[in-house]
Amino acid sequence: MSNVIFTYNEEAALTAGQGGFINETGAYIITITEAELKQSEKGAKFIEFSGESDDGRKIQYLSVCVQKNDGTENKFGANVVHAMMGCAGIGQLTQHMVSASKFVAPEFHGKKIGLVLQKVLTTNKKTGADSYQMEIRIPFIAQTGQTLKEKAEGKQPETIANMVASLKDKDNRSKNVSHNHADDYGYSQNDYPPF
């Protein structure tokens, strides 16, 4: 007599080799596990989100720049954070020290939010190797699929589906090994002083 020990699961099979992380452009429902407050050596401030999608895939290092090196607000990043707050029902954010060098905004922890993520192809500044990162294009209300604007105007959810239908991966890879640092905010994977 034979006992079945494994039944084929196509959905699981298609994710093999992906490491369990979100790595494709698309719309995702994410439960935020952490919103860490970061600062670059040059003074730019970020909120770096980590979370998990409904299908169990994870996202890490999802950084939103809210303040530029010169101390002025990064309008796009600040608007994204405000929209995320609105979609998650958060009225204000506070800074909470987890350790001597780690600060978080605890209000985001455990909140479910919709995010349209775009895969951005990059070049590693040190090695020249191809890499990628995920960037937030627009948040939406997880429960309804509406953007905040659609909700405020009493409209049905359409924006996210339309955006995802035409959104492609973005190629920011360097054409050669030298890199112009004028565009970046001095953000480094290894330097995270608190706000």
C-alpha cells in the first residue's frame, strides 16, 4: 500500500527559486512588520518598510525618502507616507527607540495596506553587478482596492488596475561602470543613524 506524501501545488511550484520575496512589478496587499526610521551620512531621512504579502512573500528595504540631504522635504516621499497613513487609518507617527541605533514608527506595525510596487533594475555601485530594488508607486486601501482619492470622491476602484496593466520594470542600470552620485541622497545600505 502506498501513502501519498506530496501533492503537486502549481502555485507553490511557480515560486520555486524566488527566495520567498516579492520581486516583480505589481499590486500587493502587505502587512507591515516594521517601519524603521533611517538617516544617511549626508542627512537624508527615510522610512524603510518591511512586510509580508497575503501569499507569504516578504518585502524588505522598501525605502521612502522623506527629507533630502539639505533638510528640505522630499515632496514625493512625504506624499507616499501620508497616503500610506491614510490607507492604513493612521493619524500620526511617532518615533520609538528599539535600541541605541534603531528607531521605528510603531503605528505602522501590523497594518494591512495595498501597494503598487515597481521593480527597478540597478547597478551595484561597488561591484558593477546588476541588481534590483522595489519602489512604491502608489498605496491603496487593502480592503477595497481604492486609492484615497477614489474613496474621497466615492468612486469605484479603477486606478490600481489601470496602473498595473501598463506598469513595466524600470531600468536604472548604469551604462558603464562609473556612476554619477549627484542624484542619490547619500543613502547607503550600511549607514542608518536614527532620525
